[in-house]
Amino acid sequence: MSDPVSRRTALKTMALSGLAALPGPEAEAGILRRGPDGSVRGKMTGAQALVETLLAEGTCCVFGIPGAQENELWDVMKTRKLPYLLVTHEFSAAMMADGYARSTGRPGVLCVVPGPGLTNSLSGIGEALLDSIPLVCVVGDVARGDKYRPFQVHELPQVGLLEQVTKGVFEAKHQAEIPDAVRRAFLLAKSGEPGPAGVVVPYNLLIETYKYHSHPLGEPGVPLDTAAFDCALRLLANRRWRVGIYAGLGCMDFAPALVEVAELLQAPVATSVSGKGVLDECHPLAVGWGYGAQGTVTAEEIFKHVDIVLAIGVRYSEVSTAFYSIPKVPHLIHVDINENNLGRIVKADVCVHADAGIFLARLLEHADELRRAPDGRLQTKIRKLKEEDARRHQKLYARCGADPMAFLLTLRCVLNHDALVFVDVTLAEHWAAEAFTVFQPRTYFNPTDNQAMGWSIPAALGAQVAHPGRQVVTVTGDGCFLMSAMEISTATRAGLPVKFFVLDDQAYHYMQVLQQSAYRRTTATLLARLDYAALAQALGVGYQEINSTAELEAGIRGALSHDGPVLVRVVTDYGKRPVRWIDAAKKRYTDELSAEQKVRFLARISSRALQPHPWND
Ligand SMILES: Cc1ncc(C[n+]2csc(CCOP(=O)(O)OP(=O)(O)O)c2C)c(N)n1
Ligand SMILES: [Mg+2]
């Protein structure tokens, strides 16, 4: 029988034999590694410090795929109970983090291997960059420093790749720098105009130990240019001038203040695509998306009579304006948290470098100077125009299969008001922007400025992780579906009950519409015929098929009543429904062609119009 050994003696022996660095159960469980103030302290490995800092920064889920360079990290995530979600493709990891961030307003986090893991994720990180979505991308790099050897697996220039699609990259060159790199990435992602930030940590640093003492960096400051604010206030206080508000994503967390300001000024409110939901679109002053020929007719008509546009938290990007088709208004006040966005596309009378929330709050402090009498005539006009818009939307164009607009309207009727809706890069995104009424902030999402096809499926999964009890649905074209459909298997594995609606027309209809008008024929637009029922079975999700407009309501209700994830094939006939966005963009594009280009384009179209059998696809 051996002598009993006390724990203290055992530790002493281990220390002598160099084993003390091995984490005991307490250390593994992370006792006293993180202070209540968010500090990270004590002796630990680089991987432990990284995970503690992610936890200290409020990370609720890490999306990604492990690899040799990061297994240490994933192992610690598990020990420290930092939730993670394994994806099928890093393209999705970025988009899941994006969906998580859009639906919560907090940074989404992904963790990918260097080389292919990182390059796979670039489309999604790029979407977040162009759409102002806060993400933190952690990449475990190949060995660097004195452990560097040439010809390592995945040895691509990770920092350089990330720099192209982020606001900034923080590379740890010593294990001591790891917590600060993570904290600075979070701060940068949230600061000013939000966006993605990168953290690159060579894997050799993840296993090194260090005595850490790292403190939180604080929250980002918010700007307000007071001189410019005073100029804006003077213009808005002039009651002879009618004001229209154009609100974007920057206003998303300030809906009550925005509504109060709109009511004070009796100003109609239009939104950008990503601003949909900043105010309840049923509000008597809400006119819908855009204020040009691309948006709702209501917005276009109402803004014709506006003297000053107060644009807050918008950039007038190509997609939101249909190739910059922006009607002229006498005066513009442009407010944005990013100084570089101000007056870039439309010349502004006053540029106010300010956070939207601070700007709106300041306006409310001047309520007496701004208050206008209720404008019953304006509100009646908005109501009538909206009724006409709704009548136009109800017209059916489909002859075989379901009408896409009827699908969107039925979906809206059947879904809860707080359902999270992810609309992909299908032609239907433009009808949805016009006709899909949004009632609450952060409930309607579209990959606006990178237009990365396939985004909706992973993004919806990321949002469902953050909102387990909410209805979450995608509106995905069949082309988009083909890009990320395998990710549906993650819904099955992780029990995420997203309903995936796929508009199946076996084509890139969007491209067909663009190509037909410019080239009188289509090229590379036809897709494979898929057996969706078999796919659903293989992916382990429920299946619903909708074959006509008449089947829409029962089909959508059937899918929503199912507890788990469901794939819904909506056999779609796009018909010849006009697309205001396309018509507006086409007109603007044509206006910019030179005389010689116009002649050439016209000649090509005319000669092809005479061909009895167009050479399609
Ligand atoms: C990754 C990517 N590749 C190509 C495009 C160009 N593009 C935009 S829409 C589209 C077709 C979308 O097809 P589908 O999902 O079937 O929707 P539909 O056009 O039929 O409504 C294409 C190819 C893109 N936006 N993103
Ligand atoms: Mg299609």
C-alpha cells in the first residue's frame, strides 16, 4: 500500500519536475482568471487568455471550424463553456456572425484556420465591411517568430488578406499581446461606423504561458459636431420649409427618438434598405423605402414636396439608390458618425459629424423651436398613397407557380411582427424592400452593399442562435440556395428551427432581367432541377412545397407550425412584374452612356430583336 500524498506535496513534486504549468482542475475551470470589471489576470496560456478576453468582451457564440493551428483554442472554449457553433463552410461562419450582429447590435465572432479557412470567410467579412456590421474574426496563424519555418501548411499572408476586408487587424507578436489584440478588435468593430476587425495569433503563442493583467479598454466615444448641429437646427426650425427624413442603419437603435423628431417636425420618413425597421412602417409618417424612382411610389411622391432632406445614418450607396438615382431636393442636411461618408454622393448644405442617437437626442432638447402643428393633410396623403401602393402590389403576374409578391405579402401576414426575416440576393429583394412591411428595428435584413449570394441561410442561423424563441425565416432564390444550402445541416445538428423559403424558378432570374433588356438574350442563367424533397430528407429537415399562389397561405402556415427547421420550396413564376429598382437603375445607367455607346447598344439590341430564335443560355 502506498503512502497517502497531500495535494500540496503533489504540487510541489510537480513543480520540481516542471509539471506545475499543467493546468489543474481549478485553473482549467478558470477560477479567478477574469475579474468582475472584465479584467483578465493570472498565469495562463495564450489560448486561455484569448478565450477569457472573448468572454470578458461579452462573446455569446463563436462561429467557425477548428484546425491544427487552433485546436488548442477550441479545447479551451469548451473547458470555459464559451459556446461555439461548428459550421460546414467558413463562408457561413462570417455570415452567421453577421446575422448574429445584425439582429443583436453586438459584434459577432468567428474563428477560422489560416489559409483556406480565412479565404473562405472573406465574402462574408466583406459583406460586413460594406454593410457596417461589427464582427471580430479570430485567425490562428501558422507558427511565427523563432518557431517559424518555411513551407508551413496554410501559410498565406493572413494579415494582408484580412486588411482588405476589415477596418483593421491586430496581430499578436508575443503571447502578452493577445488580450489587448482581442480588446482592440472589439473596440474598433464597435467604434464609429461599425465593421469587421481581425485578430491574428500564431499558434505557437497559444501554448505559451504568461502572467496576464489586462483591463477593458472602455466603450467607444461618440462624436457631435456642435457648430454643424447649430446650423442644422437653424434650418430645421424654419417652419416654411417642409422637412423629409431619410433614415438609415445608423438610426437602428434610436427608433423612439427618431419617431419623436419626425412627429415634432411633421416630417415624412423614408429609409434606406438597411434602415428598414428603424421605425414602424405603419406609422402615419412612414413612407417606406427610398425617396426616388427605385423606392415606394409613396416615398417618391411625398418627397417631391420636401424642401430639406434630413439624412441620418445613411450613405446613399449604389444599391439603396438604384445606381445613384437620387432626386434633387433644394436642401440637404447629412448626419453620420463617419465623417468620410458626409456629402460624398449628394452635396449637402450642412454636414454634421455625429452619432445618430446623440444628434436626435440633441434635437429633442430643442423641441419648442422645432415643433410644428399636426399636418393632417400630409398624413391623409401618405395613407392614400400607401393604399394605392398596396393595391398595385396585390396585382398578380404569375401564371404557373406562385407569384413572388403574393408570397412576400402572405408571409408578412402570417409571420409574427417580431419575426426575423433574411432576404437574399434574389430579384425579389427589391419587391421585398418596397412591399414587405417592417414593424420593428432589427427584424429585416438584406446583404445590401456586397450583395453576397447565399448569405441569408447562414445569417439566419446566426440570428436564431441569439434569439432562440423567435420566428426566423429566409427568403432565398434558388441560385442563392445552391451557394449555402449545405449549411442547413447545421440547423438540424444544432436544433435551430429556421424556416428556409426558396423561390425556385430554376434560373438566375435577376440576371435574366438585366441581360434581356441590354442584350436581348440570356447567357449562363439556367440552373439545375433539384429534388428539394430528397434534399430536405438528406439534410434532416422538414419539407413543404408550395406550387401556386393559391397554396401560399396554407403552405407558409404549415411550415411555421413545425417545431424544427423546414425547407420550403416555393415554385415561383416571376412573370412580368415591373421592378422599380431595375427601371430606375437602367434609366440612370443609360443616361450616363455616351452617344457612341448608346448607338452601339441600340444597334445590337435591334439586330437581335429581328432574330426569330434568341440564343438564350
Ligand atoms: C457571390 C455572387 N455571385 C454572383 C452574383 C451576381 N448575381 C446577383 S443576383 C444573381 C442571381 C440570383 O439568383 P437566384 O438566387 O436564383 O434569384 P433570382 O434571380 O432567380 O430571383 C447573381 C448571379 C452575386 N451577387 N453574388
Ligand atoms: Mg432563381
